[in-house]
Amino acid sequence: MKNKIIKFLILGILLSGCSSESSDPLNGKVKVPETILKTKDQVEKEFEIAGLTPEFVEGEMEETANIFQKTIKKGVCDNYSTFNTEFIDNDVAGSDDKIGTYAEKGSKIVVPCAEKDFVYKDDNNENKEESQEETNNKSQEEVQESTSSINDDMNTMNSFSLNTGDTTSYGAQKILPDMYTKIESMQTKMQGYIDNPKTYTLKANLDIVNDYSELDRKSVV
């Protein structure tokens, strides 16, 4: 009789243990680590510790870039797929620290990752602003170069005017009025280029060369 009682007690303990194990909702499950904005290497390490296997697939990360307002670099992951997972809330988990998404240990979890850089739109605008600033700086340099070239031509023309005015030969005196008229016309033209350097084109430069040549021919007595 005593042996039967002992057997019943042992059987009751065993059954109680089995019932407790089967009623545990987390039995055989592990919490799935977060994957969003983590690199593939980080995800692999954390999944290995948890006893899970990540299956990386190509992800469309444009929306994620806009949500977090940052560029998503190649190799950065998004949220894992909830396939093969189960969310355990407080009513089931029994405590706040156990709330989360779980999967059977050894499960394979799909994780989307960026296969290229996904640029946040404000970063694009910033790049455009930098490009526009570079263009503006380049335009200013071109204007300065044009102004410098115009000033050089003005100095050359003024020097030519002084040298021509020094002559006292009869033939030179005869042509001086035409030469000075030409010089005044050239000075007016050059002043226009100084006031608006962008009009100083290759054609304008050739016109000045032609003017110089014409003055040179007039100066021959």
C-alpha cells in the first residue's frame, strides 16, 4: 500500500512538471533582436547569440531614410520580417521585461538590407546647394579673370596713346585726330566691358586686336 502511495506521488510530481512546461508560452522560444539601422555583421552576431539565423534579402530603404531623416548606407538593415515570429504581450509573458517578438530557437528570420545607398532628400538638397555655391564661386573667378584681362588691355591702349602723342612729325600730326577718335572709341568700349565683364567674349577680344592693328597702321608715317 505504501509503495502504491509513493508511486502516485512520483507520478503526480512528473505530471505537474510536464503541465508546467507545456503551459509556458515562451518554452523553446527566443526573443528576436532588433535589426533596423544595424549592419549585417551586427545582426549576424546578435542572431548567433540568440540562436537564430538571419536570411538577408535586398531591401527598399527609401521610406526608412525619410522616416529617420538620414541617408541609409549600403549594408545597413531594415526591420526583420515577422514571418515565423510571434509577438508576446504582457498578458502572455507575465512581466514587462519579457514583452517582445519571439521565434522558435533555430528559426531563420528574413532581414531586408540595403544593397545601395539610399540618400535622404534633404541630403540631396544640401549637395545641390554645395554644387550651386561651387558654380557661383567659379563664376566670380571668371569675372575677376575677365576684369583683369580688360584692365591689361586698357593699360596697353593707354600706353599706346601716350607713345603716339609724343610724335612731332608732320605725317603723324596729320593723322593724330583720327587716331585719338579711335582711341576714345576703344576706351568707351573697354569701359563697357569693365562695367559688364560677361560681355567680354572671344569676339570682343578679337575686335580689340583689330582696333590695335588699325591704330598701328594709322601710326605708320
